[in-house]
Amino acid sequence: MINRVVLVGRITRDPELRKTNTGISVISFTLAVNRRFSSNQEGGQDADFINCQAWRQSADFMANYVKQGALLGVEGRIQTRNYKDRSDRTVYVTEVVCDSVQILAQKRAEETPNTYGQVNYNQSEYTNVESEFGSDTVDISSDDLPF
């Protein structure tokens, strides 16, 4: 079976970092992804608003570097779940659980230059090339990860 998703879109608002009871970082966010061949009555493109989640180091990375309007590249998998809300109704949720999040561009490159260069994170490495502090590379082996 294959369950793989690749999205490129703009984040709709600044992400807020939360922690689980066991201290694991998590961020839920919405990505606005333009439809390829669809336009609305005003002449603009239609977009889908896709719910996403990032965990652990991806969540920490997003909390530090991602702002509303940033163009993100996301790789992950679709996951569904359900729960009972306060009025005992069943709520069904479909979301993308991100394995990799990359900043492709800031909201306005002319107003907010991307001082971080290429920032890339995936489950086995975190690389920050040409950061504002110089060229840094941090290698993390999979033995160092808690999952």
C-alpha cells in the first residue's frame, strides 16, 4: 500500500507550538494550495485548505522559522481519526502528517529577505545552510532520535 502526499502551498497563519503530556512537540496548521485549472468568479484561483500536523523536530523548526504566508513544501501521509466533542458528537478529521517540511519562500521576498538560506528538515537530518550566523550543518544520526 502507498500513502504519500506532496504539497506546495502557503501557510494561513503563524503556527503555535504545543506540547503533549509527555513533552513531545506538535504543530497543527493549514496549508492553502491553489487548484491547478480552477478559477473563481473574481478571476482569482481557487484554493484547497488542507489541515496538516508536524511533530517533534519538524514542529520545533516550524515554530522558530515559519510565519504566516510562507510558501512551504510538505511531504507526508494522509491520516484519518475521530473523536467525541463536548456535546458527544463524533468528529471526523482527515489531515496530512508531515514527515518533511521545507520553507520555499517567505511571504514577501522584497520586504522580508530569507536570511536563513535553504532551511531543510527531514526525519534523519536538520541542515541550515547559510544562516544568519554563518554556514552551519548539524548532523543527527537516527540512533539519536527517540522514535
